[in-house]
Amino acid sequence: MKQSPLFLPHGAPDLAIRPELEAHQFLKNLCVSEVKPNAIVIISPHWQTDRLVITSAGPLKTIHDFRGFSQQLYDMQYAADAPSWLVARTHDAITRYGLTVCEDNSWGLDHGAWVPLSLAFPEADIPVVQISLPYAYGSEESYNLGRALAPLADEGILVIGSGALTHNFSAVAANGEVPDWALEFDHWVSDLAERGETCALLSSSNHKYYPKALPTDEHFLPLLVAFGAAGEKSFGEKLHESFTYRSISMSAFRFHSR
């Protein structure tokens, strides 16, 4: 069955071990009523590379690319596997679209990938390939990568973009009211996604709060990958909204095509 692409939040790494968070519970219950995908292709902002890269076939190591959290997080493992057929199919879809991609056997799953996967698919029994986010990619390149991955959805392969609509480390705090700028930007992007406003989404950097919400854009670009992967005339269905550490958006979307 066709898999509609998802944009999922990964927040701070401790999302994986904080059941009191709304986003934790959302991800835990995300796929209770959904058809299990044949495989998953995921892009995270925490694997940035000079060129477009996908993980090679084989067991994917769990990368603990963070510091300052409890030992419980460092002990967590997400034992997913990247089978050769999925690597080959992902490689083929990308190159058929006219993009160049290579494989990497040194990576695995960083926390932007394994944190949401460990909550939504805790058994780790679904094949996974991670795709890198090239440093040079902007909105248009990210959207086009999604368009390249669109045929995978018809084969029951779930494309996931992992990130955040707002991600400003200087504005995080342990608690406090969500800033007005974070709410406004989140709701503005959400409205564009739900209406399928492709051109406006690709021009999100024109919004007055974009520099405040996203001092760097790597956490936003996976949204455009997932949006593009839904195909032509795509639109978003907002599945969840909350914030962690005061200002990090945990909004999630499922994307469809009309």
C-alpha cells in the first residue's frame, strides 16, 4: 500500500526517554492504526555532507551524536538494517531523477533518525536507509530530492523528513511560555503546508521571523523533502503540534497528493 511521506520532530535527544512530553506520546502512538511500511528512507539534519550520500547495505550503528544527557540515552541502541535491495532502490530512484548520489559505509543512524524511529517503530524490524543533507542544499534542492524519492511511496516505502519548524538554540529554556515568534512562524508554515502552497513554502526564508526561527535552515529542509516526496500537487495534514525546551517546534505532518 502507498505510504504517505511524513515530517517528524526529533527535538532534543531526551525526547526518546521523556514520556511526559506530548511529542513523545504522539510518536509512540503514530503508527498504531497505520499499515506497516515495507521499508523506511529517512533524512535528518544531523548528517550533513559535501555530496548527496546514502547509507551502504548492512547493519546500521546507532550514533550518539550529542553530549550532556543521561547515560540512559547513550545506552540506547536502534538495531535497524539497510538491506541491499533498499539501498539499490533508493540509489536508483535518486539517479533516475538526474541527481548524483554515492554510498557511505561509515555512517548509521544519528539521533535525528533513531530518536523518532525508536518511538514510532520500536521493534526496529523495518529496513531503513538514511540519506544525508548536503551542505549546499537549499529549499529547491531539498524539494527536488523529495520529488526524486516520490516513486518509493507507491512501493510501500515510507519517506520521512526529521527536523523542526523552529530551531534556535539561543532561545531554548527548560520552561516558559512559547515565544510569539515561534508560534507565528510554526502556524504560518503549517498553513502553507496544509494548503499545498509549494512556491510559498520554498520561499519561507522571506518571512520576517525566519532568521529568528531558523538561524540555520538544516532542520527545516527535511520538511521540503517530505513535501516533495508526496508527488505533484501535494499538501500537508498536520498531525501534531507542541513545543519543547520552550521554543523548539515539534509539529508533525503527513503529506498527500491531490
